[in-house]
Amino acid sequence: MNGARAFLRAFALPYAFLSVLAVIAAFPLFWIVVSSLKSAPELASDPLAFWPRTPTLEHYRHVLFDLGAIVNLGNSLIISTSTTVLTILVSAPAAYGIVRFYPRVGQRLTQILISTYMVPPILLAVPYAIIMITLGLSNTYVGLVLAYLSFSIPYAVWMLTAFYQTVPVEIEEAAYVDGAGRLRTFISVASPIVLPGIVATAIYTFINAFNEFLFALLFINSSSKMPIAVALYSLGGSEVLDWGAMMAASVVVVVPSIVFFLFIQKYIAAGLAEGSVK
């Protein structure tokens, strides 16, 4: 009896509790997917039906091709990928330089960088808009990517600094003895060791850029250049809302991120674990 109680307390109850939380967390996504498969008459007559009587992909066809969401999705991928690549190319050498060249002020410097996140994005909207108009970068991918870099690079430097601090100095000294320079050591020795951390940082950067809404809404006014998040917002009419199209567009926005996380979650776990070791 005591063994059964111990097993129940140690395994069954925690897993049951976590299972309930998982169902609660996944139910909104399930409901969005189910609603997107219902026909328009069914959504109007019985919106609370747990499963569609006649599943249809009409809403997806309407969103992707009639409304041009597939173009908006491509825009989001271009902007997010560009932001991620440029962020890593700038942040990785910066973090390595802080760790190796400025170790005493590195912690204070990273705190200053991460403090930029304390500024609400809405306060930066007007200054950013003035800069974009002055430089002729409004309604362009370049302008939006530059805006994203302004807050993604500080966060990436802060994360990568912790990862590069885990690289033993002795390994780099051995590379110097073998004739490797500082740049070669950074590329071939230090960076491969913290590769899970770099991947985790890139993933967070990509997801943040993919889902960003405020600056994309302010800086992009052309439907052909509009990211998918802003395109989803534009589906909401003032009087009539097409719930089928809204649900299908929500799935198009959310599900790719979830699938992406499922494939690379081991890199996230490895990167976070690596960054926690000093």
C-alpha cells in the first residue's frame, strides 16, 4: 500500500496534472483548427460544434490564394530570415569579443544592452518612423529589418555572452599554439562548441521577427509587402467578420511556428542547458 501511494505521489499525480495543463494549453489551437475546417453555413448555424460535419479546405484556399496570404507568408519568411541571419552575424562576434576582450565590464555591458528591452516599443514608433521617412526606407523590407535588428541584436548579444563564457580558455590557447589566429579560433573552435546556443538564439530571433506586429503595421502599407501578422489583422472588418477565413489565417500563422519548434526543440534545450553552466 505504501509503495502504491509513493508511486502515485511521485509519478501518476504529476503526470496527470501536467496532462491536464497540456490539454488546456492545446485546446485553443485545436479549436482554431477545427473551426477553420467548418463550412461558412456551419460556422453561422452551429459555431460550438466540437467537430465539423463536412470538413472543408475552402477557407484555406480563400485565404492563401484569393486574399494573397501566401505572398504575405513569403514576406514574413524573407523578413524573419534576413533579421535572424544578420543578428547572428553581428551578435556572435560581439558576444565573443565581450567575453574575451572585456571580461571585467562584460557583465555590466550586457546588462546595459538588455536594458533596451525596458523601453516600450510604442515609444520608439515615432522616432523610427521619422528615421525611415528621412532615409527613404518606409514601406521596404530593409527598413523593417533594420527596425527589428535594433532590438534583436541586444537580446542576442546578451544570450550569446553567457554561451561563450562556457568555452574553456585552455581550448583556445591550444588552438593558438597550433597556429590559429583569433578569427580562426572564433570560427573553428569557440563557435562550434556553443552551436546549440547559437541555434537557440537564432530560433528566438526568428520567432520574434515572424510574429512582430507593431512596427510591421506602422512601416509597411503595401499589401504586396505586408507580413502575415498584419495581413491577418486586416481580415477583421468593421461590421462583418469572416470567421472561417480568420481561423484559417490563424492556423497559417501559428502552426508553422509550432512545427518548427517540434523539430528543433532539442537544440533549444541543449542551448539553454549550456548557457546555464558557468
